[in-house]
Amino acid sequence: MFWPILRTVLFLLPAEFTHEISKFGMRLMALFMKQPKEIRNNPIGLAAGFDKNCEILDLLPKFGFGHAEIGTVTPKPQGGNPKPRLFRNPRDKTIFNRMGFNNLGAGIISERLKKIKPALPPGFKVGVNLGKNKITPDEQAAGDYARVARAFLDTADYFVINVSSPNTPGLRALQTIEALSLIVKAVQQELLSPANLKNRAIPIYVKLAPELTGDSLIPLLKELTALGVSGFVLTNTQAGHYIYRGESLPGGWSGKNLSTTSFNRLTEAKKALKGDFSVRMISVGGIMTTEEAIKRLKSGANEIQLYTGWIYQGPLFAHKIYHELHS
Ligand SMILES: Cc1cc2nc3c(=O)[nH]c(=O)nc-3n(C[C@H](O)[C@H](O)[C@H](O)COP(=O)(O)O)c2cc1C
């Protein structure tokens, strides 16, 4: 009962402001929560975009998460799109965003992660979601992804090549075999370089848009797997528009409306890669209930991620899923 009331109050405030004060609220709440000594059998993660700048990562194990994806991180800091750029639609349990990769850049965020990582419980995995700066032309995108990866060679547990945000012009055009092969190879090159001091084999995932299906999805999955990609994050937000003061703003929808599409992309991908159990699937998009979370895991997701569902269900949602899974 407590969360729906607090949520109603919080939803009276501008969405991005609420996001900021929620982080403060989480820090207060965390004072009364126990940090797990170790993370075991916890496939529940926090999706990219919530903790873009690695501000609350240290709290996430307490909130029931087994992994978190920070970012999207771009090589240089950038401010993102002008505000307002985040909207809620509580009636449909959806969120609309057109943030545009606002983040502090690879230098600052990687230094933060270096400091935080040793204090995280063993087994808690940190993914770094890699992106390109808005001003970088698409032809030079691979260099941006490689640059961000280089900054996190000591700290990332996995990388995610994000070519599926609808809020960076031209980004989704990189969802082709030609463009993605260049990016994957550039990131793989970083792993093989002397800069990878510990010589760690960091898994590389690719995050795709929910609109990719059939002939635009399956060959991509197969060819990228053949290139050595470890898995896929399915899916990003669904491209659409939001009418704000008579103006139609382009951006991406997340939450309940994405649930069926995201589930379908998972089962489509599993079917296409049938028999290849080494390819890992992280399912994200519209996981709004414990039942949906369990359904994704039973349908072949190795891990799931929450974003909009966490906001609507409240801070204990990941715990709830975890307990349901282990009961
Ligand atoms: C405000 C907001 C910001 C986001 N930022 C990013 C981002 O920077 N990088 C990314 O890969 N996905 C980003 N996402 C997409 C989420 O990671 C996730 O793929 C999507 O929201 C679907 O999951 P959901 O329905 O549980 O929210 C963002 C989503 C929201 C709502």
C-alpha cells in the first residue's frame, strides 16, 4: 500500500526531478537494508539508463539486484536533449523518454566505477553500456565504442554495444551487419590490446530495438554470434511520439506496452539460435510483474532487467521477484 501512495505524490513532480530525488530516497532507505555478502543465483538486473553516471551502483545489491548496466556512456560528456525529455503515463504504466545519452563521459564514469567496484559484493556484475557521441558521424562510430570500452577494461564485467536508442539521430541505422561488424571488431580489438592489462575476456553483448524482427533480426543474430558476440540484450524502447503542448516529440516508449513485443523478440531469438546455448539472452522491456519476470526466465532468458516496472512496482520489486524465484 505504501508505494502506490508515495508514487502518486512523486508523480506530481516533473519526471526528471523525481528521478533525482528518488536516488536520494534510495540512499536513505539503503541505510536500513542489508548488503548481501555475496550474489548467487540472482538473474535480476537494473537496465541501462537508470544509473547512467554510476551514482547509486553501490546500493543496488541491497535492493535485490544481481547485476546492473551503467550508461549509456559516450567517450566525451554530453548534455542530451533539451528538457522536458522524460514523461510518465501512469494509466498505461508506461514511460516516454527522449534523453539523448546525457552522461558525464567515459573518463569520469570509469574513475567512479574503479572506486566503487571493490566494495560491491562478489558475484555482482557491472555491465557497461557503450554509446557514441551525438556529434560523431556514423562512419566513425566504431572508434567511439572502442574508446569507451578502453576506459572500462579494468572494471567492466560485460559490455553492451547499444545501437538501438531512438534518441540519437542515425544510431539505429547502425543495426546492420556491416556497421555492427565494424563496431564489434573494434571493441574486440581493445580486449586484445596491451591496454587490457589483466588480459580479461570481457563478454560483449549487442542491444537491439524491439522493431527488429524476422529478416532484419535473424541474420543479424546469427552473423554477430559467428563473430564472437556473447549474447544479446532484447530490447530497447519502442520508437514513438509524445504530444507535449501541441508538439509531437520523437522518443522511445517503455513499460507495459512493450511487454508482448519484448517477450516475442526473446522467443524469436531463442528459436533462431536453437541449440546454441552458449549465446546468452538478457530480456528487458515491459517486465511489470513477478509472473512476467518468471515467464521470461522460463522462456530462455539467462537474465532479465527492470526499469519501468521497478518505477511502477516500487523499490522492493527486485526483491519480490527474487523471493518468488527461490520459493
Ligand atoms: C528514462 C530512460 C532512459 C533510458 N536510457 C537508456 C540508455 O541510456 N541506454 C540504453 O541502452 N537503454 C536505455 N533505456 C532503455 C532501458 O534500458 C530498457 O531497455 C527499456 O526501458 C525497456 O525496459 P522497461 O520496459 O522495463 O523500461 C532507457 C529507458 C528509460 C525509461
